[in-house]
Amino acid sequence: MKQYRHFEEDFKRDVVARIDSGAMTKAQVAREHNISSSLIDRWQVSVESTSPFKQGYNRASFG
């Protein structure tokens, strides 16, 4: 039976941030960590959907 790797949320956010900032391309990150670009695509969707700023919140909402 195949054992699946588990990646922590902090790692996923870091990978997505490095791509979004332009520090690395998706292909570079995928090769560096031996993961597929489609997995990174799923992480990008997940990270963007959980970001409070992507959900319509603004600074006034935080205090």
C-alpha cells in the first residue's frame, strides 16, 4: 500500500507565498520538493480560500 506524504499547513503557505512573491516559479518549487505542480495548484486554491483578505474582510474588521 502506498504511503502518502503529509505536509504541514505552514509549509504549504510558505510554498504558495514563494510562488506568489515571484521568488520561485511553480516548476522550481515542485522540483525542489519533489511534488507535482497540480498539488501546488490545490494548495494555492486552499490558501487563497482561507485567507481573511480574500473573503472580503478589511482592516476595520480586525480591530
